[in-house]
Amino acid sequence: MIDWINNAIAGLSAQEQFALFGLLKILVAVFAIVLPLVAYSVVAERRISAWIQDRVGPNRVGIPFTNVRVWGLGQPLADGVKVLLKEDFTPAHVRTAYFWLAPMVAMVPALLTLAVIPFGSVLGAQPMVMADLNVGILYTFGITSLSVYGIVLAGYASNSKYPLLGGIRASAQMISYEIAMGLSVIPVFLLVGDLNLGQVIAYQAGGAWLVFKQPLAFAIFLIAAFAETNRLPFDMAESESELVGGYHTEYSSMKFALFFLGEYAAMVAVSAMMVVLFFGGWTLPVAGLNQPATSLGVGVLQIAVFLAKVIVLMAVFIWVRWMLPRFRYDQLMQLGWKRLVPLALANIVATAAVLFWQSTKS
Amino acid sequence: MNVMLYSMEIAMVLSGLGILMLDLGTPARGKRDLGYLAAFLMSLLLLQSVFMPEVQDGFSLLSSGHSITEGPGYKLDAFARYFKHLFLLAAILVLLMAVDFAGTLRARLAEFFALVLFALTGMSAAASATNFITLFVSIELITVSFYVLTSFQRGQMRSLEAGVKYLILGAAASAVLVYGIALVYGATGSMEFAALGKACPSAEHDHLLRLGLLLVIAGLGFKIAAFPFQIWVPDVYQGAPAPVTAFLAVGSKAAGFALLMRLCHHLRPDLRELTLTVLAALAGATILYGSLCALRQRNLKRLFGYAGIASAGYLLLGLLALNAQPGASPSGAQGCHAMMFYLAGYLIAVMAAFTVLCHLDGEDEDLSVLAGLHARSPLLATVLTLSVVSMAGLPPLMGFLGKFLLLQSAFEVLSPHPAQLWLMVVALGGVVISLYYYFGILRAIYWGGGISPGRPAGESEAITVPPLARLLLIACGLILLWVGIFPQALLEWLGDAVALFR
Amino acid sequence: MIEGVAFYILSTVAVLGALLAVSRRNLVHGVFALLLFFAALSGLFVMLMADYVAAVQVLVYVGAVGILQLFAIMLTEHVTGDDLRRLGARGWFWGLMLAVALPVVLLLPPLLNGEPPVPPAAPQSTARQLGSQLMEHYVVPLEVLALLLTGALIGAVAVAHGPEKDPPGKDRPA
């Protein structure tokens, strides 16, 4: 069987191989990894919040049509069926085209971001990254900056006051924190000397993880990531206590679910970025896992390491959400512009100064 | 890279930022003093640069062992220095004018002063630009500062309107300019002005280069308010606060001309023919348009605006000489000489006139506010007379010699050219027409009683001018007279600055 | 072949986006058309092998400029104009003539010669090279630009806030 596959692959031209494996990687990564991760992060959110609030949480749904309960792990299926079967109601006063467009725009950027994330070293001869761009980090920031359009579009399309306010808030908030986020990673690239994400991982494999070298950069990035994904304590765009539901007030059924999933997909994307930038990506400084895999088994193990790191960071996201109250809007802006941006700038200058000092010393 | 090379610009920026910082701790009453501070700092810079230019050289000698006058895209030669001095002088006068004008301005003063300094930085960088990147960014810095300064009088609809008009037309001009730069870059593969002197790899490239050059001239034509690009002038001049209008009329225009002069200096002989024709056409049309439109103006600022368009036309005549073939009898230096002398005279005259305007009490700057000025304030009337007569180009004032030199240089350059005759007719006709509208101002000052029915001449109370402004006005008037009668000193000083163009 | 097709698709999208952006009365539609144009432009940069510029185009123009415009528009009243009424621009004919004349003049010599001009080899510009150029050769223009942005920011705030003491309504009548 394996021989047959090898022979078949060898018969293809380099271009065809690239197309085949590219497609395969996209299909596997999206449908086998990201979407289940998104679905189960919803369950995790509910279970962890229940645990924090001393409740039980959804623990009943098991394998469908049987009585087997596996700690409520069937929940995403039930949720999905429920959301699909709800009436897809389009209010009369909305701007229909934009109203339909918005949920898609909310979901897509998060998935696109993952294209440049190296989620493993190699499997066989295939590098485990869908597109190895030289300007990988710029690409991720560019695409991340698009995710705000989903929210703004939803706010505009809904044509009523709460969504519009949510959209306006979201645009101001995400633009502000994008600046802090972008500035916070510049020291990382000063150290690495390359914009390619694979190089960032290689740099960390050779020494300490960047979270230890640049703790301030990581802290700023993490805070900005909460704002970029519209998670508590920065969910000003939704803030159900003042804006009903913010941008998704008028949405129902699967369109609402797309916003919901988009938020979690963005969480996955941001966590993956943090893992690559600050936590060494697929490397682990034990048992030779720092080097690109030589066998299939190690390759799979490295992917597992990467996923484990992502899951830990997502747990942090969920944990923070249920521990901290929501910021006020002006506090949010104060924090972004008057604290994080100057701090990030100071960090850049300090890092550059240290590097300059080191280069003159040697 | 030598930081001292850019010391003047750095000093300007630091002063501007320093004023913004000081603003935080200054009570509302003391904000005017920030203007005095800015003017004082700029005067120090001017004095240092005029009398002790070796300070900068000394530092570069210390740090690198030899005197550095050139960086990438930047040159600090006598030509650049002369323009920097002009800009500094203009900025100082504008700042002092703005302090007196603060009551009418009703806006945030510290920001106003800082933006004037930022615009000054842009002009100063433009004077030194030797590649298209520096050209573009300095032009943009000037323009963006002026977008804001123009609309600074926020309470006034007219000021906002002026700001918006300037913004939209300025953006379009910038687009044309940057498109031209892109074409030139595509043709020559270099951003340096010097590349304009070399042959292109192919005829198609040459075609692109010519087109790009035309677009660049059009973009800069907007800055200097040459004929088809002058639409913004009257409305912006009228709507902007008086000090801003003065700065716009002098600084922005001189910066555009400084850039054009450097640009033309590097042109290839065959390109010079092209620009000579284009500039001659522009000059003629500009003089004609400005003069004719100024005839029926009754608003002083609009009048000065159209008069400014006409003087841009005269300055373009000087630029023609720069486009003479190398080795021709009147060298480029002569035209350059004339332009720089004219600009100096124009600066003093415009600044004096606008300082006077600031002290008039009329809201709408109609000619009738001048009625009876000779009785209400002999000083203001005298200085305004001097500056207007100088702008009209009558001897013995400074403006006469400037205009004369410009006409002379253009006449000599064009002597084999068929367009010579009509261009001279237009230029001389413009001078004659200008006498009419400039003397309209004089008539309003001395015999203007009957113009406004509501206010009989001489009946209003006297205008009091603060001592510092009085000093400045007297100084401006004296300079106009003194240099007009004894121009030798300034002309010799200029000899150094135009050495580049010999 | 594929590149040719991609070029024509991207160019068509860019031109259409630009046309829509200037012709829509509804400002929100206009901004989205503009975004389309920016995105297509970024695609054209990719085709020119300028991946850094393309990424910056997405990051700055599509990501930031567009959203700021939307933000500003949404804060105004009457966001939506009716798209049916054409923008009444006088002199559109001459503008159109100028717009047509420019490419004609640009392309005239190659058309007359019958052979397209040879495109120069694309420079291999990496982010590193761009950065060192900006920080060494073009550092003065870079600083001037920084000053420009500072000035624009300060100016925008100063004009938007108006005078310090008087409330905006108490300004003298214009």
C-alpha cells in the first residue's frame, strides 16, 4: 500500500505534487484540526466557565442514538444541529447583501491566517506549512486586520442602533490594539532578523523561547490578542449588558453561529501565532524534538506538541474571560494608547539598544 | 551620515516639538509668549547660520575630519543656505504676526506655532533637495502643514472652506507630481536629479521621461500657483488667516521655485528646449491671468492672491534663463540671480503688507477698510504704500530691480526664440496693468473716503500698533528702500549662492 | 499564460473598483469599492514579486485605511445617499478625455514601433534590503515623513477641537 502511494507520488511532477499536498494540507488542517478544535473550544468554554462558577455545565450529550455519555463530548454535534434547524430570520430593515456577507467575512480571515503558520516540521518530504512566505508575519497581521470588517459590516448591515454602535466600537478598538500588537512583535524580529515564521521557530530551537527573552512583548501581544479577538475583558463590540448583543443583535441561526465560530477560529489563529512567535512553535527542548523530524512518527509528535501548546493558550483565553470583568470603553482606549503603545515603543528602543551594544562589543 | 549636516532642520523640529511640550504647562494667558519664544529661537538660528555658518562645518570637521556638505538626496550649499535664510526670515515675521493676530485667530496657539515651524522644516528641506524622494516628502510636509494652518480659524466658514479647497486640489496636485516622479524613475532608473542629465536607454524611455517631467512641472506649478494650476489661490488666500496667507504666498512659493531651479539645473540640453517652451507658455499665461483678474478685485487678500499669481509668472521668466543651453551668453546664473533677488524683495513686501492687514479692524478685508488709513495710522499707511509700490516694481524700491533683472534675463535668453516678442509684450503689459491695481490700494488709503458710505474717512479712532510690530514694520520699510537704492551688497552676497548655476 | 489571465482579472477588478469608488453616492459602498481596488492592487504587487509591498498594502490600506474611513463615515449623519442619482460633476467630459489621453500618449511610441517595451528585470527586493535602504540612504525623507504624520495628527486634533476656552457654539458668527 505505502509502496503504491510512493510510486504514485513519484510519478507526479513537482508542480502537481505541490498542488496535491497543498490541497491535502488545507483539507486536513481545516477539517480535521481547526474546525474540531473550534467546536470543542466551545464545549471547553462552557465546561470551564461552569467549573469556575461552581456549576456542572453540559455533561450529558454523548454519542448520538446511544446512551453512552462521554463527559458531554457530543455537545458540539447537538449545538450544530440546533443552530442549523433554527429559523434563519432576516429582518426586513437590513441591507440584505451586506447582511449575508458579514458572517462570511467574520469567519474567513481567521482561517486564512493559518495558511502561513508552520504547525509541524516535516512529514516525509513535505514541510508542515501551507504557504512558506518570506513575509509571513506581515501576512498574518494583514489578514488579521481584515477580521474587523465582519463586525463592522454586520453593524452597518443590521441597520439598527445597537449593532451600529458595536461596529463603530469594534473598528476603533481593533485598529488601536492592532498598533500595539504590531509594535510588540518588532523586538522579536529584531532578535530573529527575519520575517519568515519558520526562521522564528529555528531561532527559538537554537536557544531559549522568545517568551523568556521578550516577556514584555509577549504580555503586550497577549493583551492585544484579547482585544483583537473581541474576548472579555475587551468585548466592547458585543457587551450584552449595554448593547444587547452588539453587532450580532439582529442575527440568528447559522449566520449567528458563523460569528460565534469565527470568534473561536480567531482564538485558534491568535494562539497559533503566539505559539510560533513566543513558545517555540512545534519544538520542545527535550528528546531531540528541536530538530526537524527524520521519521513520520516524530513528525506527527511535533504536530501534537504544537497543538498541545495551542490548546494550553486557548485555555488561558477561556480562563481569563471568566475571571475578569469587562473594561469600560474609555479605559480600554486609555490602556491601548497610553500604556501599551508607549510600552511597546520603549521595548523596541531598548531591544535595539541592547542589540547595538552587543554588536559593537563583539 | 553626519547629523550636523541637517542641524538647521533638526533645530526647527526640536523647537516645534518643544513648544508643544511647553504648551502643556502654560496657562491660557501665556500662550502668546510661546510665539515670541518660537520667533526668538528661529532668530537665533538665522543669526547663527548667517554669521557663523562655520559652526556646522566645525562639528563635521571634528567628527569626520573633513567638511561635509552633501548627504543622500540633500545638499547644503550656498544656494540652499540662501533659501533657508529666506524661509527663516519669513517664519519669524509670520510668527510675530500671528502673536498679534491671536485675538482674531481664536484657536490653539501652540499648535499653530508648531505647525508653522513644521512647514518651515519642509521648506528648508526642499531648499536642499537633490533627489525626487526628498522633493516629494518636503513638498508634502509643507502642504500638509498648510492644509491645517489654512483651516485653523475654525469658527469662520470661509477658513474651513479654504482648507477643504486647498486639501482637495492639493491632493490632486500631489497625485500628478508623484505620477510624474514614477514615470521619471521608470525612465531613468534613478531618483536623483542628476539622472536627468544622462541619456535614456531607448527612445521609449525618453518619451516616458519627457511626459514625467511635464507632470512634475505641473505638480510643482500648483505650489507656485502658475497659470492652469492657480484655481485654489484666491479662495485659499482669502479664507486663510492673514499670517498663514503671507507664509503661503512667500514660503510655499519660494520652496516650489527652489525645487524647480535645482531640477532645471540638471536637465539635459534637449530636455531644456522642451521645458523652455513649456515654461515660456506658462509664464506668459500666468502673468496675463494674474494681472487681468486682479483688476477688479476689491478684497485685499484676493487682490494679493492674484498679484501673487502674476509675480509667479515673472519668476518663471527667470527660470527660463536657467533653461538656456549651457554656454549661452546669459548663463543660468543670471536668471537665478534675478529670481533670488526678486524673492527677497517680494518676501519683505508681502510680509509688511500682511502685517499691516493684521492690524486693520475690518472683518472682510475689503478695500474700504483702508479708507483714511493715513490719518488713523501714518505708520501703517506709509509701510503699506512702500510695500505696494515695491510689488508694483517702481524705482527706487527693491521690487523694481528684481523685476528688471527678471525681464532682462528672460529677454536675453529668448533673443533667438520666436516667442520672445509676445512674451515680452505680455510681461510689460502685466507690469503696466499691475500699476493700475496696486494704485487702487494707494487710492483707497489716501483718497478712499467715498468708497464706503457707512464710514467717512478719518473719522474712526486711531489704530495703535504694538511696539514690536511697529519696529518690524519700520525695519521692513527701511529694507525695501535701502536695498532698492544700494542693491550691491545683496547682489554680491547672492553671487555666492548662484555659483552653482554658472 | 496563467499569469496573463491573473493580471487581466486583477486589473479589471482594480479599475472597476476605482470607478465604483468615485461614482457611488453611498459612501459606505464607495469605501467597499475602494477596498476592492486596494486588494486588487495588492494582488498586482504579488505578481510583480514584491511580496513585502503587497503585504503592507493589505495591512495598511485594506486593514487600516479602509476601516478608519468606515469609522469616520459611520459617525456622520446620513451615511447613505441614493446610488441612483449620478454624481453631478461638471466637466466630466474633459476629465474623461484627459484620462483617455494620458495612456494613449504613454503608449504611443511602443504602439507606433509595433513592439512592446522590454520590462526591466524585477529587482530581488527583500524586506531586509528595503529596511536598510530606508534606514540608511533614505533616512532623512523617512524622518520628514514622520514629522509630516505628527504634524497632520496634531493639526487634525487642533482643528477638530477648536479653541481651548470657548465652547464651539460661542464662536463669532461667520
